[in-house]
Amino acid sequence: MSRTTVTQLGQQLEARLRVKLFNRTTRKVVVTADGAAYYERVVRMLADMDDAETSLSVASASPGGGCA
């Protein structure tokens, strides 16, 4: 993914959330406190989704593990 694409996606996300996620200068990009908090919540959400998928896979693989 190009740097331009990543920049545009980051700006679109900031616009959608109506919050600044990154402080940008000509030399660097630094995550804001809001950006860090958002990242942590998204990481937890993705981990929860992965756990849910794993649970369903295990349940469907065992005999009688389906829904009644």
C-alpha cells in the first residue's frame, strides 16, 4: 500500500470519527492520545472476533456441538 493511500485512509477515518488520530509534521507522524485509545479498542475488538470465530470452529467440529 502506498504512503499516499495510507495517508488518505487515515484522513478519511479522522473525518468519519471527527477526531484527530495523528499529529503530522513534514518529518514525522505521531499518534495522538485519541488515536492510541482508538487503536487499543480496535485491537481488543479484533481479538474478541477471533476468539468468537475460534469458539464456533471448535463447537462445530465436535459431535453435537451445533445449535439446538
